[in-house]
Amino acid sequence: MRRGAGGEAPDTLWLAETLDEATLPGEVGEELVLLLHALLLHGGLDEVLLPEVLPFSHARALSGLRQLERRGVVSCADGRWRVAPLGCMSVRRLLEERTYLVDAL
């Protein structure tokens, strides 16, 4: 850590590298949009609840989640799926483009 002129710690921290944002597939169908919207709206979802909040089968939801997980857009821990931190901005942009309501963040 570099010190300021008087030996004090600096007030600003500069990062040498940034992490790449997760990218969505080129073609995002309405099912994936609904899935991502549900994950953001509910702050993540347990796998067993997917068929209760989505208008398609559990198998199709899992297929979409696995596709998004391979791209780093979503992640699963202890059976709970969430939009991954590196996927948040891509997902929010997609939802805004499709005229879904998103918060101000």
C-alpha cells in the first residue's frame, strides 16, 4: 500500500484489474427473461419453488438455469438460485430493454 506524502494511508483505493461482466446468450427467449426476472424479483429462488412462480416446467427452468450458470450469469448455493454478482448489470439491461420494471439500483 502506498502512503500519502505525510505517511498516512490514501483515501482512494485503485484497482489494477477489473472483472469481466457475465454475458447473456445472443438470443434470449421469453422463458429466460421470465426466469431472470423471477430471480431478481424474489432475491433468488429455491429450486423447488421454480414451478410455482414460473409458467413452464421445472425441467425447462433447470435447463435455462444451467445454460445461464455456464455463462456466469446465475449461481446456485444450497439449492437456491440467484443472479450472480457479475451477471446483475447484464440482466438489468436486458429487463429494461424488454420493458420490465427494475429498481433504480
